[in-house]
Amino acid sequence: MKPVHILASKDDIAKNVIVVGDPGRAKLLSDLLKNPKLVNENRGFITYTGLYQDVPITVATHGIGSASSAAVFEELRMLGAERMVRLGTTGAFKEEIKVGDVIVADGAAHPIGGTIGMYIGTENCYPASPDIELTYEIYKKLKSVLPKVYLGGVFSSDAFYAENPQFVEIWSHRNILSVEMECATLFTIARLRGFKAGGVLVVSDNLKTGESVLAQPEILKTRFLEVGKTLMDVFIMFEKKP
């Protein structure tokens, strides 16, 4: 199949890809690359490819939610992506998790139906879990460079404004750390299509305490650059493995 949203060639997309929801975040992370090239801007899916320690790495925008992100994940795979890590924001469910902390997802709960239901049916369960080896290396590396890193399950919502206090309490009591919107879709498609995936989330607000990044916006920019560089270092490590 030929991509219809990411109008790039296979030579334009690296094996190692960081996917983000915000086009501005893609531009920010592209500054970590040497000679970053804008390889797609169609449909607002801003995508850059450049070199990090002489290894090609792509930073791509997937938009908001399952339907948008699924199209991007599928097309990046068509174009040769072999490892894909989502770097996004998340709302924490646990009081002790602060704005600027980082969560590495080791699994993602999700609503029955929706985009994932179109892939696997609404009568079936299917594991929405990341690649174990990739996730472990990311977690280990982040723990060595950042003050607070959590490893655990997240909830991938299909509607940004649907959460309420009851929703937060239910999933908090189920020991889910936070809510975001795309990890379950990425993990499901990765398993179906045969590539390695991971998810790293920077906490932008706490839904229990009301703490929000709006009070300290520079934290996110700094943290995304720190995490982005770490993910690129992990990609390099995998490329150097025999």
C-alpha cells in the first residue's frame, strides 16, 4: 500500500522514529538532529528526518486520538519504520506524581470499540503492550538521567473531555497511573504489523490534585528535550547491537 497522508518516500523515513501529537513538539525535537529535513507537512503531520550520532532518526507528528494516530503509525511502518516510540503528555491519577515527572508505559488499557475495535473486533481482547526489551532499555536509561520516572499502566482515552472525577477514581483504584490518548493504538498496531513500540509520557497535569503545567510551562519544553535525547541514545544503542 502507498501512504496517502505522509507524502514521503522510504528514503525519507528512518528505521527509528519518535512520534508526537503536537507539530510544535516535532519541531522542538528536530533541533536535536543534525541537518533535519522536513519530509512531510501534508495534513499537518509534520515530519522531520535527520542524523543523531550519524544514525538517521525521524520525528513525526501523529495528531490527536486513535483514528489520526493509527493512520500515521500504519504509514510510517509502510515507509520502513522498525522502532516507534510515542513521546507525549499525560494526566496523572496518583497524588504523588508531579508535573514534569515521566511515565514509561508498560501497557495501555482502552475502551472497547473505537479504532482498535475496527482492527480486532469488539468481542475480542488483544494485548496493548509495548516491546519489552525496548521499554526496559528506555526505562533504565531515563532512570539514570531524570529525577522521577515511573513504570506502569496507562489508560488510552478516546475523548479528551470525557473524563470526570469518577473516571479518575475508578482507574486510580485499578492502579493505572495516568490517562493519555494514543499508546494503546500504537501498541496494538505494532503487534499486528510486526514492529517494536514504546511509550514515554511527560506529566502535564495531575487530575487528583489539580496541579497543571499552565503554572510552569517551561518544565515541559525542558523535559521533552531531555527525554527526546534519551530516546535517541537508546535508538543508537540498539543500532550498535550485534
